[in-house]
Amino acid sequence: MTTETDASYDAINDYFYDQGWTDGLPIVPPTAQRVDAMLAGMPGCDAEELISVVPPKMGRATLRQVAVNAVMAGCKPEYLPVVVAALRAVSEPAYGLAHRQTTTHAGAPLIIVNGPIVQRLRINCGTGLFGPGWRANATIGRALRLTLVNIGGAGPGVDASQTGHPGKYTYCIAEYEAANPWEPLHVTRGFRRNDNVVTVVNAEAPHSMTENIQTEPLEIMRTFASSMATLGVNNLYSQGHPVLVLGLEHVQHLSAAGWTKRDIQQSLFELARQPWGLMKNRGKSKGPRFPDFVDRNDDSSMVPIINAPEDLIVMVGGGAGGKSMFLPTAGGQSLSVSKIIV
């Protein structure tokens, strides 16, 4: 896909679009000069190193090919290590990339970035973190997506998602560690605070959970649980690693009351449930798995959205206000993966 041409920008974009090499938006032409400049973002690395074999086409994603897609996405060279780490993460078996590339589910690879690199690259973690206006967020997520489409072959006609969602263009945020009174996500997952880490989750679109009245932690959790354990959400039928992005006002109420991140996870593990009798003839009740403690002979047996408290990904992000975000996932078929950024 590397090109050297005097053709106009419009002609190049038309050609790439006709070949199925874009996400529908204009791309930056990946000239050899631009690709070499992008590769300079990972000095000393072999441009022909194989990063991943990407399903379903089983295309070979070398560092050079990833750089091509990063150029097309509009990345700066310093973003390339984040894109590479995210590709390594989605390539782990736990993520289940082959199925994620072809499923009818509306998930997309959400990249969550932690560590000092967040400030250095200016990855938005605050107000509007899921929205537009930040080059790093927009182009890092887009580069991963273009790699999955162009090298993995998961473009239109292969990607069978019934509806998709805007995260299939780009889906990259950072945790607001300075506003987090607890350990940040990557530390919870066993990394050091100064490590730069990506966590990738195949997530649906974020759903806003408003609680502007209650300030007592348990009551905030009741509001969250009602939003999270809806009868149509995949996590209720096959659990997995859904994501809770705590807004700053809710964080302040919870931390002031002495609650820990583990308290939040434990509370939602207990509260975000539905009775088996209400679930058994709807949704994905004949789906792949349920926790062992769910008794399908007892209609009052309560089914949780996670198998264990620690399976709920809890992070801090966003701006001022009484809103937090819930991001459902495909369930146990696709689990989150964290990778250090090299």
C-alpha cells in the first residue's frame, strides 16, 4: 500500500476508497517518506518485524505495515508504539480477535492508555474523552482499526456487525490518573505506576449513567446497577469484562466516604443482577456460559454481569458533573488484555 505518486490528493483517496483500504474517511497518502518518518517513532526496531498475523485474512502485520496504516490514520510518529502495543493486545487469544472481526455484535476495540505517556502524547482523559478534538485519541484508535481492516480484511462484507457503532472509526481514551484517589487501572493489573500500558477491551458504545441526587455510595451503586444489568446486555448472559468509567463527581462522593475500588467492584457484583426466571426465555439465555453458582432450576437465582468482582474494569475519566459511563462488552467470548508500551 506504500505509494509514490504525483496524483492529486483527491485521486489518491478515491483510489484507496475503491480498493477498500479506508474506513470511509479521507486518509493521509502513505508515501515512502511519510512511512519512514513514522517508523522513526520506534527507533532501532526492525521495520520487517512481524507484530501479528491478523484474522480473518491472516494478513502479516509487520511493523512497516502498521506504520503505513498509522500514516493513513494521521498519527504522529510518537504515537506508533501505542498502536503497536494495542495490536499486540488484541492479538492475544483471550481477546478472541478472529471472532471479533466477523461477529454480529456491535463491539469495537477500545484502547485505554495509562502511564506518563498520557501527558506526553496529550491523550485526552478529561472532559469529552470519548469525543472529538484530540489528535492522539482520534488517530491512535483509527490506526488500529485501519490495521484490522486493511491487513486483517475485516472491511465491509466481512465485518458482519448488525449495527456497528462510532467506535469502529476510532476508540481510544486515557485514564485520568491525577483525579483517581485509588490505584490506576494498570497498577490494578500488576504493572508499575510509571509503566506505559494499553488495555484493550472489545466494547460497545458508552452509556451515560446520571446520578445528580444521591451522594451516598450504596445509592450511587444502585443507580449504576440498574443501568448495567439490563435484560438485553450481553454481560448478563455471558459475563466478561465490562467497563465502568467513573465521573469526577461520583469519584469524590465515593472516596470521601472511604470506599475503595474493590468496594465498588464488590458492590456492583452483588447488585448488578437479574433473576434467572426473568432471563431464561429472553436475551442470550441459551448463550455460552453462566457462573457455576447460578441455579437454573431456581427462578429466583440471581445472575450477575461479571463472574467475580475483579472482572469489572473500573477507571476514572471525564469532566465535572454527575455522570459516569458504562461500556458493555461481548461477554466471556472476548476478554480484556493489557500490554506494556515499548
